[in-house]
Amino acid sequence: MTATIAVQSAARNDGGLIPNVSEGPALLAGITQGPGLVSHRDRLGPAPRPRAEALVEMARDVDLRGRGGAGFPFAIKLAAAARRRAVVVVNASEGEPASHKDATLMTCAPHVVLDGAAAVAHALGTREVHIVVPSELPSLRLIVEKALRERAKAGERLKVELHDAQPWFVAGQAQAVLQLLAGRENLPVTAWKPEAVSGHRGRPTLLSNAETFAHLGHLARVGSAGYAAHGTAAEPGTTLLTLRGDGWDPEVREVAFGTPLADVLSNAEMGQPLLLGGYHGTWLRSSQLSGLAVSRKDIAAAGASIGAGVLLPLADGWCPLVRTAALVDYLAGQSAGRCGPCRNGLPAMAEALRDLVHRGGPAGRVEELCGLVTRRGACAHPDGTARLVASMLTRFPDEVDSHALGICRGNRREVFA
């Protein structure tokens, strides 16, 4: 029987809901033995110390992708950063309210992440590592500090600096993180070069989320063949998923690529629409879920993306338009407010969507605003919000038509005044 534990510090705030976590096949293996360095080393041995060329080759062999949401091929980023005076940045800030995977890793298996950071630092020939943690989880910072003291006592010579990200949705965006490291406001700015080329103080910066570093450490330890022991030939390895992350029973699971979605969601959840990828994700109708696997390629063929690994099944009786309108209200208030699409476009989109959902307003205005904000922002926040709304319009045309008539098709069948 698979052991399940409660992560005692991985909620979005220290007084909030705590996700359940099961042992996994790779990154979450052995978590019931505790997060300490001694038990970690007993299970896995010393931290791997790969050369840059070998780590790039392994990442390319297994097509390792970043787990922060964009899914960028990590071998390309690593090769670009493999120059003098590079910097390593572990981004565990996780601004997405429905995601708990990085907090889970840093709480249950901090040394899995830190082994990855150490392996990358060795490969890049640097000792400078920065770790960004969410300010709303002070207990998580304490856990990371304890883990770093354990490693220093064991002889690790990395220079690690911790930073507290602000509790904003966009605070974890790469350029926002670089702003934080530079002592400026933790908000995104326009960048003309990728951070792997010119990042912290103009130096090549290998910046990714905690799960990505955990995968790098695991890959460096077991090699390409060992990493491919899970997953499929086309998509080796595992991924972390957060289920119902903003609901009353959040859960974090590690699953192999190729796992049927029906093995992840309950029968009832398979019969409901699914918001896949988080608040910047894409709606899928229940009819699209049958036969779908946890696979970047399969999910892309369905017109969606695994994104940050967030799965939000629509609760029974909820209307997907009402749910989307609430999310867009939140997202419009979470922008940096530094460019027109965020400052003006997203509030206008939120208002147009409220008008459609609650007052029977025109859907055309919502669609028009999606087009106006896309690819015009200083960061991807407007694009992600537009993607969410556009998928709502595409997946639920009958519900859109009903709301245009002033009727919600939820269980209450509310008729708007």
C-alpha cells in the first residue's frame, strides 16, 4: 500500500489547507523516512557531480523540460548558461495559488532539490546559488534553512542565499525573480535576452523551479537509462501534479508520463470539465478526457498544455463560466500594472466577462479583448489569462449562449434579474 502523508507546511499559507502527498516512484520516493540529510544520503548516496557536457547530453537524451509551466527544453537553457561566472537560481516561490508541488518538494524532500542545485552548480563551475521561497510560508523557509545547515555541516561549500518572494501571482515570473535578487520590486519587467544568457547582474543565470532541479539531480544520479525506467519511450520520467489545489482537499502526486488520466482523477472528476495547467491553463470538456494520458504530446493534441502540472476538475454543480469569471477577476488584480495589456486590458476583460456571465452581455467583446492583449504584454500574464478565457469560449459554446440569454446552466439554473 502506498503511504500517504500530510505536508505540514506546504499550504499556500501556514494556516491554510494542507495537501496530501503520496510516495512517488522517483522524486518522492522514501519521503516517509523524513526530510533529513542522513536518511537522504542513506537512501541515495552523495550528491552527483556531473560535468556540464554530460549533464547537457543527459537532459537532451530524456528530453527534460522545465516544470515551471513553459516546458522549455532544459538542455538548451543549460548549454546557454554553461559559461564563466554563471549563477544558479532555484525558484520555489510558486505564485500559482493552485500549485503545491514545489512547496511539497521543499518540505518533504528538500535534499532532492538541493542535490539538483548542487549538481548544476558543479556542472557550471560556480558556487553561487540563490533560492527563492514564498514569503507567505515562513515555515518552509525554516525547513530550507535547516536543510542548508545540514549540508554545510556535512562539508558542502556552496554559497546559498535565500530570498522571500512576495505573495503575488506574477512574483515567480523569471524577470520578477531577477528583480527580487537585484533588490528591486518583485515584479516582471521587459527583457531583451533570456536569463540563461544575461540574468542576475548580467551574468548567465540558470533559473528554474524546484521540481526542475529535483529532476536534474535525479537524472545526474541515475543517468539517462535510469531516468527512463519510468514513463514512455517518447516521454521518459515522471512529473508532479497538484490536484484540486485551491479546493478543500488538495493533493500532490508524482506520476510517470503515459499514465492514463483516469488513473489520476476519480470517476466523478472524469465526468466533469477540467481546467488543466492552472489559472493560465486551458479548459477541456469531460468528453475529451477519456483515453487522455499524462503526456505533453497527447495533451497538446487535445489543444491544451500540462503547464505547471495543476489539475482543477470543475466541482459538481458549478458553471465553468462562473468559475472562469472568478479566476479572471483574480488575475486582473494580480498584474504588475506596468504595461497597457495588464493595466487596462485585463480589467476590461474581467468586466466584459462579468457582464457576459452575470448580466447576459455580449460574448464578442470578451473575444475581442482576448485578441487585443495577446502577445502585447511585458510578460506572459495577459497571454495566459487570454488563453484561459479563449478556451472557455471554445469549449462551452452552449453555456455561453445560455448566459447571453441570462440563464446559468448550473444545478441551480439561476436566471439573472
